[in-house]
Amino acid sequence: MIRSPARERGAVLFIALIVLVAMSLAGVALIRGVDTANLIAGNLAFKQNATHGGDWGVELARTWLQTQTATALYSDDAVDKRYFAAMQSGLDFTATDPSRPDFDWTNNSYNAGADPAGNPEVRYVIHRMCDLAGNPGSVNCVRTTTGGTADSTKGGATYGGAALPSTSQIYYRITARVTGPRNTVSYVQVMVN
């Protein structure tokens, strides 16, 4: 007696197709995850590069500030718009429209050009931390005071019984704005005296 083969139902083929579809979906998800991670890492690298460009802008501003005479710092820099003799509070975002800063970086800052790292635009502005322009002896300024007094040595700096002269230095706020690749914008702000 010859037996006829049993009818094949194809269950293994059906399960293999389901496993193949699941593995394909897992592969696509893995590729998308890697692409997203690479995109995030690239954006962080651009942001970090722009921040380094801000440091370069701050150093340029600090060098410019050191080359100026004291009387030249009594008034605004009307030519290059890199220096203002009075502090301005307009470096923040407005309360009515948080998407638009209320400081005009195009017309009220100095364009230092491209930095050595390749960021296309580095701008900076220096604000003297005084209420008004003019002689700092006659306007209210944010200052640091060091030195002793001649009346007492308690808490004062003295040398051989003589008080050290008291010095007063004015603070300056330097703000740098860097525009980098992929619309990266970074701000760096420092206070110097």
C-alpha cells in the first residue's frame, strides 16, 4: 500500500513572513534612531563651535576696550556701534513677543566678520555699566572698590602702617552673538572691569 503525502498547509511560510516583516520594521527603526542621534550630535557640535566663536568675539571686544583712552569711553562709539557709554536693558526678549529680541543686532553692534573656526558672523557690543553717558565721576556706575582707608587699619589694606590707595573700577558688559552653520545662534556675555 502506498501512502499519499499529507497536504502541506504552509504554516511555516506564514510565520517566516511575519518574522521577516518584524525584522524589517526593527531595522528601519534602528536606522532612524541612528540618524536622529547623528543629527543631534551634529547640532551640538555646531552649537559648541558657535560658543567658541563667541569667546573669540569677547576677546576682540576686550582688546578694543583696553586700547581706548578713559575720556574716549565717556561717550558712545557712533561710527562702529561697538560701544555704548550707558547700560541698556534691551538684550533680552520682550515680554509681549518672546520670539523677537528687542535689541537690534544688525544696527547696534560691531560685525567682526568670520571667526577662525569658520562661523560666518561674529558680532559684539560693549556696554559701560553706568546709568548715563559722560564722566563716570558724575554719573551713577556699577563699580568695584579696592584698597584701605587712612583712618583705620581694621578691614583695610595697609602696608607699613600706611593705607593703600583706594581704587575704583567701572564694570563693562561685553555681549557677543555668533551666527553659525544651520542657523545656529549662540550668545556669550561677560563682565570685565
